[in-house]
Amino acid sequence: MTDTHTRPRGLMLIAAFKLLKGLALLAVGIAVHMLANKDLVVETQHWADLFRVDPHNHYLNLLLEKLITVDAHKLRALSLGTFVYSALFLTEGVGLFFRKRWAEFLTVISTAGLIPLEIYEIFHRPTFSKVLLLAINVAVVAYLIFEIRRLTRTKRAAENADLPIGQRKPRSPA
């Protein structure tokens, strides 16, 4: 068997993307956790000064207005949620990389579970990026279902090849 059959490129691409998202969310979670005990408005103004952003900038002032309503409790909850998603993505990515069947099922379930929410969002606030994200997630789910079915057929064929002809299981229509 070639390496392409033991590690399909599509599966490795999905695994790499899941690992990348998991690591990015881990970094965001750590940053948010560190900000939980700080004054966000002061911290934002510090970074704006550091990057020489005009203090009268419209977008900076909008951000500062939004940050006034964010307290440490909200930041801790956001940090916890970010860590949970990071753990999920890292688990999926590592499992897919090592071709674990449970990881394929986990990824199908977790990705497909978000599709109805994405459709809802598209109907209420449609954007090109939301439609693109939906298309990618549907493609990922379809590809993983294809891989799961292909692996099942391959495994069943290998098991049947070891049995005498009279004891072989009939092929199921697929």
C-alpha cells in the first residue's frame, strides 16, 4: 500500500487545518485569560499608542465603547470556551493525523452539528465568508463520510479475503 492510501492528502489537509485552528484558539485563550485581570480600556489604549493609532480614530473609539461592557467574568467565560474548542480541534487534528477512526466520526459530528447554525446565520446576515465557510464545512463532512465508508469497504474486503469462499459475507450495496 502506498502512503496515499494510508494517509490520504485530504485527510492530512483537514488534520493540519484542525491543528492550526486548535493552536490559534489556544493562543487566543491564553491571551484572553491574561487580560481577565486587567482594565481592557487602558490595555487597548496602551496598544493603540504603541502602534501609533490616532486616538480619535472612529474604529478605535467603537472598540473602546464595546470594551467598557466587558468584565472579568465575561473574559473568563470566553477564555474557557476558547480552551474547550481548542481542545476539541487539537483532538480532532491529532486523531485525524494518526488515522484514528474515532477522530473521523468526532470531526463529522462536530462539524455537521454546526451546519444548521451556519445556515441560520446566512439567512439572517448573509456574507460571502459565511457562505464560503458553510461550503467548506459541508465538503469536509462529505469527504470524511466518504473516507469512513471507503475504509469500511476496504476492511470488509480484507476480512472476506481471509475466509473460505463459503464463509464470506455478502457485499452490502453502497
